[in-house]
Amino acid sequence: MKILSVCGMGIGTSVLLKMNAEKVLEAMGVQAEVVAADITKAKRDGEGADIILTTPELVVLLEGMPGKIVPIEHVFDLTEIRQKLTAALL
């Protein structure tokens, strides 16, 4: 499984979201490749992504991409990330 974590520049929020998603996935026993990316890279290289994690304001810019787009309100909230990843995996 491939998961993209996306933010505007690909170096801040997406990296934090990537690290926290990896923690959650490990605790869940789910193996996945999590890649941090900016919007441009996500659109260019993201066709193989199963799930796209991003902030709510960027969802509209990612619409039409394959994979489930999952908006995360609070990138440090492991409970929110777990709940939304669990729902996306169903």
C-alpha cells in the first residue's frame, strides 16, 4: 500500500503527517510506504497512491487523483489519524 502525505511545500506539514501516520500504521500492524510530497509532486507521481493524507484546505487541489483523499485537521493528533486511516482502509 502507498500513502501520500501532502502539503503545499512538501517539507513541513507533510513530513509531520508522514511521521505520525507511520507511528499509527505500525501500531495498527499495517504495512505501507508513506511518502511526503508537495502538491506538484503528488499530482505528478501520485497515481499509485491508495490513500492521500492532507490538510482540509488542500483537498480541493487534489480532487480527481486516484486514491482516497483523507483530510486531517490536526497533524499531531494520533487518535484522529488512526480513526481516519481505519475508515479509509475499509
